[in-house]
Amino acid sequence: MPKNSATLSLPELGVGIIYSSEIEPLLAQYPSLFDVVEVEPQTTWLENRNGSAPYRIRHDVLEHIAQLPGRKLVHSIGTPVGGTRRPDPAQLALLRRTLERFDAPWFSDHLSFNATPEFNTGFFLPPCQTAKGVETAVQSIRDLQMALPLPIVIETGVNYLKPRRDEMPDGFFVAAVAETANCGILLDLHNIFANSLNGRQTMEEFLAQIPLERVWEMHIAGGFEMDGFWLDAHSGAIPDFLLTFARQVIPHLPNLKAIIFEIFSAYVPIVGLELVKTQVEKLHELWQRRGAQPNGLILNPSRYQIPKRTERVESPSVWERTLGALAIGHSFTGPLANQLAQDPGVAIINRLVNEFRAAMIVSTLRLASRLLMLTLGTDKFRALLEEFWSKTPPQQFASSEAEKFVTYLKQLDLPLPQLAEILDFEQAVLATLIDEQPRVVSFTTDPLPMIRALAEGRLPEIQGQIGHFEIEVTPDGPMSATGLDLESVRQAFPFH
């Protein structure tokens, strides 16, 4: 592909948002506000435990999203290009089908890694920013270019680690990867904002080092401060400073095709749909800055040079295994491990990994988690989670994380009434959601009062007639991977 030839045919899409079911009321009420809906496809997949393919697309979900307003973009969270682990062929097959159904003009993923050859990290981690790291990333990008029929775009990542003397500066690394692989750049403006606040490069220096003509897409979001770090939290309103900076940056991006607002689904009910609408409206104002005369932002690449390395350069595989192990709270030995253990960024990464894992378990095993917290207390429940994390690496899908935790709990044989039955019930719900096969779960007391109490956040009273009761879990029942519509349990799940 000639340099940047793909930009000649890419459409100008406009302004959009990352898809989640929580923002659908806005899509329905204000369809003209959303030129683009960007989909993270792995969030719509199910693990296929009984079959040759490890993942399965829910076609009803795919068709539903396809009918939503706006063009569709596909932003993968499962085939990052920053590590030595090559893209999963099973995921690539589903990605091809998704891209075709959505008629997406390009495909994006992260210039990061979230797995080593041995384990998942549960979090996007910064790649090894060396010449060997460039070669590693380019190899993965070329895998995607061969497997997927669209131009590839790589996202600039967040990095909570201190700058190292054995690595290329962030901007030069991104530039080297994009130029060598001949791909586009997804400029995540909030990521480089966070990196700047956390002591890496200034945003001006980063932008001066990357080929701005390769920026096809921009992400922008909000965050917050925690333990002295600014987090790329996707938590709400875009900081005013960042909006002002974006107005100055956009005229420098001649091939910008889309601007996307990012917000995690969990924050939408907290901040409200009106705030989300306001942020998207502000992005429309930014979109109008394309082609304007650059003003107020001077980007001079000649001011910045790659510093000479003064420390030993580790291989990408050693970097990944070491940082990955420390990120999930496991021990690792060696000079690099000793260095990284002194970096406060590793501690914040470990905390974020654990928070994500806790959220997956609590949202997926909602009833069992509430029973444990109500009977043991939140501190002891947290201690259980931490012990589990120390023994088991993160899983990519929430259902697998939940299954691993259920296995761990059952081995403990905790003296908690009804815990085993609640775990069996939630396991059945997850399994039926995945394979669409009905299941029957047995209880020794009437299960409905117990399920209703836990759903309402109350400790159930262990009373009532002892006997044999059953709930039939069916594919068309009111269930999901994140819980149940308990008001409809009596009608949808016949029990006796």
C-alpha cells in the first residue's frame, strides 16, 4: 500500500460515541446527533464452551446494533498489537464477519498488550518501546492487515509508568510503528493528556513526534485523579483544558475522519444522559475546526530528539512477562522486575486490574456476591477476592472470571447457608446464556424469597418449608450476564 493511500478513499464520518446499551435512549431520541456509533465487538460476544469455536456472535445483538443510527466503526479490545502474542485466528474470523455486517471503513485496536503467552493481564499495558518493540508491533499489525480487508488504525495508549532511559519516547515509538507498518493512528487525546499529567511527555511534544497526517480518528473522554495519578477512566465530562487543546490540535490533522466520545457504561447512570448529550454536542463544535487555520499551537519536530539509551534494553517478551506478572500481583525476579517494583505506576496498574476483576465478579455473580458481603462483611469479601486474585490470573471474559471464582469458593466450603445453591443457580444462568440450553436447579427451600431479598440488597431469612424445589432456567427467561429481572422471575422461571 503506498504511503497514506488509504486516506484518499476513507469517508469523513463525523462525531460519535462508543456503544453501550445505556446510551441507546439518546440514540433513539437524538439520532441526528450521532454520525457514528463505535462498537467494541468482544463486548457483544459469548464464550462458546461446547464447540470448536471459542467465541460466538449473538446475531440478534449484531443486527440490533446495525440498525442503530449512524455509520458503524469497529474498535477491537481483543487483538491489541503491542505485544508478542499474535492475534487470535478465532477472533479474526468473527471480526471479519462484524466488519462486513457493519460496512465499517476501517478497523482499530490498541498499541498495547493485554496478555502474555502464559496468561491474560486483564488490562491494557504499555508495550516495550524499543526497536525490537517496534518490530513486534509491526508484525502484529501486518497479521491484521493480512487477515482483515480494511485499513488498520492503532490507538495511542495510556502509560502510568515513569519514563525509562532504555525506551523510545512515546511519540517517536508511535511514529516508528505507524510509518513502518503503513497504518493509521487513532489519537486518544485523553490518553496523552493523562500521560502528560502523570509525568511522561507533554502533549505538544508527543504530537510533534507523530505523523499527524496519519491521524484518522480521535478519541476524547473524561477522567479523575486517584493516588496521585490522573486516570483514563472514561468517567464523564471532558476537562475544559482538554477541550481547548483539542480545538487547537484539530486544524493540524488534515485527514481526521471521526471524533468519538468515550464513557464506560457503568458511569452513564451516574452522570446522566443529559451530560453525555452535552459532551457529544461539544464534539460537533470541535468537528467544525477541521480545515481551520492552525492557531496557538506550535509543533516543531526538530526540537525533539531520541535520547541515547543508558540502560540495558530488555526484549519485548521479558518486558511483557515481567510487567504482566507485576500488574496482576504475582511475583517476578530479575533486574527489570526490581526496577519496575520501585515504580509507583505498577501499584496503580495493579489496583486498576483488581478493580476491573472485582467489577466483573460482582456484576456477573450478583446474588452470590451480595450474600457474601451481607454475611461476611465487605472487608472479608474483599479478602476472598484478593486471595483468589493471587492464585488465578485474569480472564478475558466476565463469564470465565466468574466461573473461576465459583470454583475457588466451592473449594473453600464456606459455612454459609444457601451459598452453594445460589452459586449453582447463577452458574446455570451463565451457562444457559452461553449455550441456550435449559437447565434445572434444585433448592432445599423456597428460592424466590431468597433471590428477591438478595436482589434488593437484604440478607434473606432462612425460613420456610424444607423440601425439594426447582427452578428451570430457560434461554428466553429474563436473564443476562449481569443479573436477572427479579420482578419477572416468578412468571419466567417455573418452580415447584
